[in-house]
Amino acid sequence: MTGHLDFLADAVVTGRVMGAGPGSPPEQVEDRLGAGYLDDLDEGADVLRRDYGLIELTFVHAPAWVCKLVSIQVHRLARGDPAVVPPVIRSEHGPFPPTVGLAALIKTIRARGRDLEERPAGGDRRYVCYVVAGTTSEIYAVRDRAWPGADRPGADDVWSISL
């Protein structure tokens, strides 16, 4: 087991989760992450969202289904349900805590030789965004100290990661 920070840092640096990511067809994703997902198909837009709990993938049909975006919904860990982490990830990386500190994740990413740059988080002042050098990965963390609640991360905790 390598731990939750190693899992997240590897995903951020490689742009992939367990070997699947942008460019992967749904079959490859299922092969890597398992069959425990929920599909939400928007037929009119040819968009498929596959939800594994902690991991969400967006596929577009052009001309075959292909993954365009991976989101790691770190904030869902705060619910305290270990089942939010797909079994294949839990078995390889161990249990995940209810929150992930931004400073610890940044330290783990920097240990892999990557720098981060702070950017505006789309106008929402509750969050801060970090872009990882040499990748398209973005890390969103809670900035607003007055906003946290019992079922969500607190200030300086990671909210989500986009690959």
C-alpha cells in the first residue's frame, strides 16, 4: 500500500487514475477501476458521466466513446463512507482519511519534481486553485475559513482535483 497522498500525487502528475484517463475508452476504465459505477448519459449531448464515488469520468462520443475529463471528488471523503473509494484503489493504496490537507499534497507532488502555481478559482472566493507545472491538472482547495461544515473539508483541505 502506498497511501492516499501517493495515489493523488500520481494522478495529478500522470493525469491518469490507475492507468485510465483522458483518451481511454469506457471499457479500459472499467478494466482498471471495476464495475462499481453509476452511468449518467446525456444522449442529446453525446456525453456520459461515469461516477465511481471518489472518481468521476466524463466521456464524449466522437465518433466512439472516449474519456475527456477525470475528476477526483476529494470532498466526498468527508462523508465518512469508505465505500466512496473504489475497492481497487483501497486495496492498492489503503484507507483514505476524511480530509486531505493541501500542504501535504503539495509536498508530495513537489517530491515528484513538479511545481505548482496558484490561479484564480473561477471567481469563487471560497476556493483556491493550483495548476501543476507540465500537466493539465488542477487542484481546488477550500480557502474560506467560515464555510466548512461537519460533512465537508475545512480551510486548507483539498476539495477536488481535475485531470
